[in-house]
Amino acid sequence: MRTKQVRLLLSTIALALFAVAPALAQRPPARPRKPPKDRGFIGLSAGVQAIPVKFSDDFTYPVNAEDAQTQARYRLGTAIAADATVGVHFWKKRAGAAVSVTRTSGSARAAILAQVPHPFFDNQDREVSGEADSLERTETAVHVDLYYLRTTGKLRLMLTAGPTWFNVEQQLATSVSVDETYPYDTAAFRDVGNERVTASAIGGNIGADVSWMFSPSLGAGVLARYARGSVRLNAVEGHDVSTDAGGLQIGVGVRIKF
């Protein structure tokens, strides 16, 4: 009796397998995963603008019914920089166009030498000298670049070049405040009055970006860009002050492929 039951059970299992086998054979194969899209990228970086800028201004301002002759020699140190870039490939994922916006913020020091007229006597100027600091400067730069991209595994190297539009805001010294006591034969430097002026100009830039992709769409990179332009700031009394804009920009940040 048990032998018949076993035979019946084996026969049932065989028939079930025979019925299911064609369905398993017709089951479609698993679809291969699509590679991640790579139409362009976004780069966000923070760093410094590392080349100091120097420029000068000679001006006059009225004091005691005469003109005070003044020289100001400016120097800017390293500025803090932030950069945002969007690029789109147009040739075999190796070449494309990108737009970057860089914002830098820093301050200038100015060495001041002035001839300040005497309050009582004509043509008896008192010489004063000193240094003004914390004269704020900000730059906004818009770079429109073509780029070439080379990829080796997770490593990406991008070279860029193109024109740059600069907008510079700078505080300029406009007058000198002095400490003086009777009989006013001498005076001592105290501070400067200042005015914020703005100017724009077109220049150019070249750069390189090296990044390492931790995942198909996210990575980290180092940006190095040299941008240069020259602007003419409209200072007091209608005269212009020439100053360079841009410099060597170094930044690190995230890179996103899309």
C-alpha cells in the first residue's frame, strides 16, 4: 500500500514539473541596467583668490579754502571666493560649454600721504601719512567657457577657457581726517573718508578642474582658474582709477553629473 502511495506522489510531482517547465523557459531575461546619464555637470566650490592686487590714486579735496594733495597706494590680499558652474556636453561627452559665476570678497589697505593746508596761512601745508585698512572690495565674475573633458575610470580632468565679465565694487579714500592743535603747525593722520564705487569690464580666463567620482553621479573636485581683466573705477572729482580684476582662484567642492 505504501509503495502505491509513493508512486502516486512521484507521478504527481513529475506532472507538475512538466507543466511548469515551459513557463519557466518562456520567462523573459532580466533587463540589463542602464548606464547613468552623463549629459552635463554642476560644480560648487569654495576657496580663495590668491594673487594680491595693487593700484594707486592721486586726488585732491578742499580743506581750509585750499586743495589737499593726496596719494593713496592700495594693496589687496587674499580674498574669499565661492564658485558655481553648470556645463552641458555637446560632443561625445568630451567637449561642451559651461557658465560659471565667481564671487570674491576681501578688503584693501591704503598707504596715505597727504599735504593738508594750514587753517590760517596759505601755502603752508602740513604733511601727514598713515594707513587706512578695511576698505572693502567685492568682485563678481561671470565666465562663459568651452571645455574639454577627459575621463579615466573615476578620475575626470576638465580644461576650460573663455571670456569673463567682471563687476568690481571698491571703497576708495576720498579725504583725510587729521588730529591737530593750536597753533596748527603740525597735524597727525587719524582716518580717511571713503566712498564705494563700481565698475565693469570684459576680460578672460583659463582653468582646470580635477575631480574624483565616488558614485555614478556624485564626486569631489579641485578647481584652479586664472582670470584677468582691468576696470576703471570712477572716483571723486570725476577722475578714474584703474585696477586689475580677478587673479588665481583655487577652490574645492562637490561635482554632480546629470
